[in-house]
Amino acid sequence: DANAPASGAAGKLVVHLLVRGYLQPASAGEGEQ
């Protein structure tokens, strides 16, 4: 299935972003300013 690899990559990206958001909710906004 040609859609499987793309869906897997997108899913991993979403999970990665969510994990970063949970681990650094404040640092991401305040630390870079």
C-alpha cells in the first residue's frame, strides 16, 4: 500500500510534536523569546 509509509511518517511527526508539547509547554514559548 503506497499510503502506509506516508501515514506512518505523518503519525510519527504528530506524536513527536505532541510529546514535545507535553514535555516543554512553557519552555517552548518563553525560552526562545
